[in-house]
Amino acid sequence: MGSNKNCLYFQEDLKGLLFDGSKLENKDYDLFGFISSLENPKDVLKYSKNFKDEGNSSFKESDFGGALEKYSLSCVFLSCLALLEEEARSSFLQLASSVVLNMAASLLKKKEFKNVG
């Protein structure tokens, strides 16, 4: 099962991916506000999973830039998630792992090797 410590560590890594050298705009900060207003962690996980699925569709169509954009949105939702229940922590860890690996695969396809790590 996912511990709270592992989830917090993963969230910090996700925030690092998002903010280090990012091109966030005002609309992105509005998105953070929207996510923070969601009270149910399952809603946040649902939105995140939907973006991951959209990224997977883009990846299958060889639209790796589009896939990265959707995976990044998924990370935004995951980085804002408040995890109180064990079930939510476990779902978070599974989804976050999948999204980060999918981002790495997209970066490899784009030959952006320095960004994969």
C-alpha cells in the first residue's frame, strides 16, 4: 500500500517537473485554483486519469507533443491532491507512476533525451 510519506515525496517530484523551467501562464494558475477547490480526492484522480487517457490517445497517434501536454495536465492535478485515505494514496501512486513513465516515453520519442531523467 502507498504510504503518505511516499505520496508526498512523489508530489514534490511532480511539482519539480512542472515548475523547473516551465512555461506556466496565468491560466495555469487558474487551473491550480480550480483543483484546490475540489473537495473529493476521487474527483482529482478522475480528472488526472482522464488527461492521462487523452495523452495515451495522442501518443498512439504519434502526437508526442500533445501527449506530453496531457500528461503534464495530469501531473498538475496529481501535484495538488490532498491524500487522506489509504485507497486514494494507492490510486495516486499507481496513476502518478504511469503518467511519469508515459511522459518519459513521449520524451524519448521526441528525442529529448536530456529531459527523460
